Amino acid sequence: MLPKLNVYAVPSLADPKELEIGTVVVIDILRATTTIVHAIAAGATAVVPCASVEDAQRLAEILHETDDTTSVLLAGERDCLPIPGFDLGNSPSEYRPEVVFRAVIILTTTNGTQAFQVCRRAQRVLVGAFVNASAVLKALFEESHAVHLLCSGIEGEFTRDDTLFAGMLVDHLERKSGLRYELNAQAITARENWRAAFAPPYSSGAEPIPPEMLAAQLRNSAAGEKLIAAGMESDIYDAARIDLFTCLPTFDPTSGIIVG
Ligand code: MLT
């Protein structure tokens, strides 16, 4: 039997039971998973994705009460904007070593942190973004059972930034893993959209894609348009820097914590 290679354009299309077998990659290019990779690369001890602002605040209080030696930072966005009273927003550039080194970051975002909740029964969950693309691919090359590329979408709808990355992973896995896969329909669509966006040698990975070129594609997405309207266009460029980092954050479905 061929290993499955599934793309889910929005979390509601994924059956949590199916995610139990193989490796899941959670994807929210603009911006949650890009930001998480930045945070871990900058030395954060852990990121805890929370579904709601209230859950995040409650967890921060508990952590402060039980351990006052660890720096705990509340982070996230609603409608792209920083949440009043929180320490950090959701812009990757905020997550610098001098800010987040050795901190535990409690993160709540509109879509990305919700997608992790769908993976609570999964075996292995990776955090994927263009900024750590090769690290994700390397881990997926070793997965012979099933690969699930779980796009966060935007408020229940598909957004092109996520599916472009999923399409790149599908294309590169097929070309380079040495395995043949059984693709679902969304995986075929994502791969074809990736190939339509970037001609060879860029689509194949033979030539690196300059951030300006990828950012132009990401701008043309529902999440990109929303960020531009909110005055945060520079975050799109930061999300388009392929392989800026080599780290591979993983989400532990039992504890609900992401570590590097
Ligand atoms: C999210 O997780 O909802 C997104 O990252 C949205 C954003 O960053 O504004």
C-alpha cells in the first residue's frame, strides 16, 4: 500500500481519527506557524498554542503562581492586531532572542493555534512554514505511513499562502523522497497551484526562490490581503524567507506544548 499524502485546505476537512496515523504538519504561513518557528529559533523554551484569549490568560496566571522563575509571555492577535495587555503580537520580527530567549510563550491566534486542537489524537505533529521548509521536508522523507498537511485557513475558509506551502511540500516529496504516494484531491490541487505559481527551476527547488518573488505570491492570498489592510505587509516578506532556520518545532498532542 502506498503511503497517503493528504492536504487539508482548512482544519474542518480533516478527520482527527485519520491524523492518528503518520505525521501531521500544521501550516499557517501568515502568520502563526511562521511566528512559532521564529520564536523557537530565537531560543524560546516552549510555545503553548491556546484556542481563546481567556484560556491563554488563565494558563499564564497558573504558570506565574506555580513558577515565578520562568519568564512567561502572553502573545497573539485578533483581527491581525496585538491583544490589549499582551506582551507580544503575532509578527515574526517581534520574536527576537533578546525578547524570547528561555521564555515560555502562550500564544493565541484566530486560526493557527486552533488548528493544533484538531491534532490532539495525532502521533507526531510538526510546525511547518517556508522559513523552516527543508527541516520539515527532511523529517517527512523518513515518514513511510502517512503525511497530513493541515492548513489553518482563515476563519474557516481556504487561504492561498497555506496551500502554496502545502503544494511545495507535495511537489518536493514526490520528486525527492524516493517514495510514491497516494494523493488526495486537495494535494493534487495544491501541487498544481504551486507549479502554476513558480515555473522550473524555482518550483523544483533547483534554484532558490528569492523572498521578493515568494512574497508577491503570498500577498495575493486572503490572509495576505488582510495583513496588508492592517498595515503589516512587512510580515509577509518575513514569512517568505525560505530556510531562514533549520529548527523543527514539534507539538506534543498530550501536553499541548510546542518545543524545538
Ligand atoms: C492566525 O493564526 O489566525 C493567523 O496567524 C492570523 C494573523 O497572524 O493575523
